Amino acid sequence: MISTKTMKMLVAGAALGLTASAALAETNLRVFVSSQHRPDVWRKAFDMYQEARPDVKITIETGGNTSEQQAQYLNTVMTAKDSSLDVMILDVIRPAQYAAAGWTVPFNAVIGGDIGLYMKSYLPAYAEANTVDGKVVALPAFADAMFLYYRKDLLEKHGVEPPTTWDELAAAAKKITAAENDPNLQGLSFQGKAIEGAVCTFLLPYWSMGKNLVSEGKLTFDKEAAVKALKLWKDFVDAGVAKKNIAEVATDDTRKEFQAGNVVFAVNWSYAWGQFQGAESAVKDKVGVVKLPAVAGGEPVSCLGGWEWGVSAYSKNATEAANFVQFLSSPKISKFMAVNAALLPQFPEVYTDPEVTKAVPWFAEAKPVVETARARPVTPRYNEVSEIIRTTVNAVLAGTMTPEDGASQMEARLRRVLR
């Protein structure tokens, strides 16, 4: 006969066994989210997944206020083959690089079926940005694109329509700044500093002329179009439409200048809209947003931004992590993040969802802009491509290089990188 003491010991042992089994059955996922992209709201989305999957515990890790800072951290983690990180958010320019380095795993097996059909549910540019050699190397977290912001009050005051070409913008800027006679008022602000934004500065008019820079990893450089693109921006400086030191202007400089009421037109990303509507903004309720102007005879094109979810190749829970990412990259979560964090949807239909348009009315104006966005060159050597373009743009705007020399040097350097 088993004694009471022995029975208690057996029950306790069984309980410990059950606890250990539960612990072993539990899957722990660690997710990196950038600090500037509302990790507090993403936490709520993660909790939704946990509610449906009680056996999964998700820990959030935040860091980095810029794409560069985040990349530095993630590069260190991936180089060390650290298995503690399962899922990471990546700037749209990085999925091809991380896949080529062997740092992420493709989603093809988890998606199954027709991969092309699956990716067609997203805005087209994201299918391009996240697919490399037939492999889906990341899934979109949320969208972004460059917009033309303008002072509605000033355009209405001076009888000017929002420009559809860069020539119209130059004429409008000159008319308004001359009439206002305010030495602090600039016609146009854009990114001329040697940063990632300057890559888009170059590509906007280049793409508008119907040209492509890279196709299937190969350089498709059009020198004549490159000269025209560089000259367009330099002409803005020489004509006084943009300020003389535009080569020193970074992304948030443009945002601050426009928000202070010192710019008529500004090229910037979607994050700026919320800042412009803040209580301390000098342009609150005075801002319009439209597609980027086209080169005369060309088509309007925007530069694709946004962030993607990748699964670490060193994760010990790669399949569960991939399933989790599919959940995060679904229309349901896209809508949730649009309503609660004002993050642009990666699905076309979410822009016109009644709950979304009620929460973020300007998304109705954002949709046609995002639909014109193109992905920057999808290549594992993008860092080198970016450095070549942005330093050339900066040199031309600073006046240390002519547009013709800039295009020649850009082509020669790109050919060495993309053979």
C-alpha cells in the first residue's frame, strides 16, 4: 500500500512532468521591430497571434531610429549566426541582400501552391522587391512611398494648380515665391545629402523617362536619361527654386523646413504627413499631397519605401516564425496597423476600407501615389549601388561635378559592380 507521503511525492512529480512538457511544447519567438515604427501597436498584433496560439510566446525587441542603425545591429546578429532572433523587420532595400548572404529563409514552402498568384495580392512593387530568383525572401509589413507635399493655402491664394510635371512645379514655385517676397520661403525641398533619399532623388526623373537601372541583376543604364535626371535637380538649384545648399539637406531636414512653413513643395515619405498635422506645425490643415511630377512626356513615378518581415536562417523555430510572418503580413493586420498606427497598407483594397478611411482620411489620396511606386534596384550588391548613386547626386548638387561627368562616372562605377 502506497503511503500518503509517497502519493504526494508522485503527484508532485507528475505535476512537474506536466509543467516540463508544457514548457517543452511552448515555442518562443523573438521579433525585432524598429523603434520608429510603433512597436507598441505591433505588440497588440503579436498578442492576437498568441491568443490564437497559446503554445507560442512572442517577445519583442526594439532598436534603431534609422534604417542604417537597424541594419548595423542586424548585420552583427546575423554574422554571429545568433539563433536568439527569429523574425526581423527589414527596410525594403535589404531582403535581396540578406537572402544572398544566407541570413534569411524563403517562404515558398510555407506559402505553397502558386507563388506568383499569392504575391499578386500585394501592391505589385512589393512582389518585385521581395522575390529573388523565384524565391519569396520576405513578406511586406507595411508600405511607403515618396509623395509631393504642397502648401494648399499658397497654391489657392495664387491660383496655381498642383503640378503634374517638374517644369510646372518650377514655374509654380517661382510664381509663388516671387509674389510672397519672403526670403525664408523656398520653392522646393528634396534630399540632396549623400544619404539613401538621394538615390530616390536620382531615380524619380530617370524612371519617369521610362528607363530602368537594373533588370534581373544586370545593369541597364541609360546615360542620356541619367544626364537629364541629374541636370533637372541641378537646374532647380541654379534657378533658385531649391536652396543653394540643398546638397546638405537630409530627409528630416525637408520635413522640418516644410513643417515650419518655409517651403512651397516638398518631396518626402509618408511619415511626414502626421508631423505636418501636429499641434505645433505651422502648416496644420494647409497641406495637400499628390503624385510626384513627371518629366515632360513621361509618367509619374514614386520611389518605393516600406518594411518587410524576414525569418532568420539561424532560427530554431523557422516554420513557426514563417507562419507568424504570414499572419503579420495579412490584410487583417494591415488594416489593424493602418487604423491604429497610420502605417500605409501593402494591399490595395485596404486603402478604401471604410474603417481605414475614417481613421486616416488622407490614405485615399495616398493610394494612387503608392501605386506608382517602383522598387529600387533589387540586387545583393545594393549597398554599393546606393553609395555610387547618392554620392554622385550629392557631388552634382554641390557643384563639384557636372551632370555629364556625374552620369559618366556613375555608369563606369556601376558597371564594375553589376557586370
